[in-house]
Amino acid sequence: MGRAVGVPFKWSLLARASGTRVAFLSVGAGPLETPLGKFFVRQALRLAGYRSFRDDDARRCIMRLGVVGELAVVPDLAFSLTVDAPHRSVPRTERRIVGINPMPVFDDTYYPEHDPRVYGHYVRTLAAFADWLVERGYDVRFFATQLLVDHQVIDDVRHVMKHDGTQASVRSFDDLVAVIDGLDLVVATRYHGTLFSLMRRKPVLSIAYHRKSIELMAQMGLAEYAVDIELVTLERLQDRFLALTAQAACVTEALGRRVPAVRAALDTQYARAFGLLEAVS
């Protein structure tokens, strides 16, 4: 959001001054730590004609600010994306493919709260897990969702590995969809790596660097397959992965029902929100 007085407060105030209605749809919230930041977020939301939050954690964060009125929970807007079948296919092998989507968590080149020890532990754990997958007969395919920084963490993990893990080429959203569609299971750290894999009905093990990933997995009925990054160990990843593979077919089937339901909830929200915005003040 930038500085406290910036987006969204500035735009909300300008809209109100010009007689334009404002809606906040399925937004995330938190952490909000400074008094000034809390004040401007609270004021921006009070200026809105409609407000919803993408998960319960975001809603609780806003409730603690003293914002009253309807505070709906409607899943992330990204679920509304209409994605056609990929124009190109990713080569398949006879071995099952696990996609790993890493993130430079706590790395000093990217993360605001950097800690080289935590980053090193994450890289070594992910490398050991990838080696374990290869030894169990899987192909491992790394893929990025943040194209400016994810390649470095992928290189770091692959450098530590004893076995080979390939890196998928992702230069566009269509590339990303094609890569995900070619996977059997996904282990994702990034929020959108998790979300887009769920959209494509892939069984996902989430390494959750933030509450929003845990909330997302819970919304999709997969809370047991979310591992808090602060508690991540090789043994825990192995345990959760084995549990996921045992239920993979059921998870895929459940996502086939859940994703359309989420999209329908978003369509209902769009109709309601724009109806409110178009109403005469």
C-alpha cells in the first residue's frame, strides 16, 4: 500500500470528494503495526460503500481496528480468472512430476525481515526434500511465480541438491498455467503459486510463509496440508506429502467442486457490489 497516507486512503478520499462510490473487494489485511497505518486504513474503509475480505484472518485484523458494519469474507479475486487450456503442452515423462515453487523467504536481497540462517535452513530443507522425492521415483520440476527473484532461490536449492531437478521456463501467465497443468502434485511457498495450483485442481502442499496461505488452504478444505514455514522440517514435509499423495485423487475431485463454488461466490459479490455502487446516494 505504500506509505500510510497513500493507497488506499488517498483514492478513497478523492473518490468521496468527487461523489464517486468506493468498494474494497476480497482484500487482504495485515500485519498493521503502526498507529498511523492503522488510522489511515480504518479511515479508508469507513469511506467505502462495500467491503469484503479474502479470508477470516484479514477480517479479524480489520475488526480489531474498530471498523463496524458488514465485513464479508469472499475468496481471492484471482479465482475469477478465466484460463483456457494451454496452447502448448509441457513434455511428460513416465515418472510422476512434483512441482516445487520456492520463495526467497528471509533472504537479504528480497525479504524485509532478512535472516540468512532462516533462509539457509529453508534452502537446505527444500533441497533435501527434493532429493527425497527423486529417490522415491518422482521427477522434480521447479517453477517461479515472481520472475524477478525466484530464479535465484531455485538456483540456490538446486545447487545444494545431490540429484537433478529441472527448472520450468515461465515467462508469462500462460506459461505458468501450462507448467502447472503438466504436474501431478505441487509443493508451493508463494501464495499465488498455491492459489493457481488449486485453481488447476492440483493437490497442493503449502509451505506457508504468511497466515494468508494457511487461510487459503483452509478455505479449500486442505488445512492439513499447510505447513507453517517457521515449523518446517524435512520430516514434516515428508509426512504431509505422504498424506497428500494417499488422498490425491480425493483432493482433485474435491477441488473440482470447490473451485466452481468459489467462482460463483465471486460472481455474486460482483453483482452485489456494483449494484451498490450504481445506486443513487
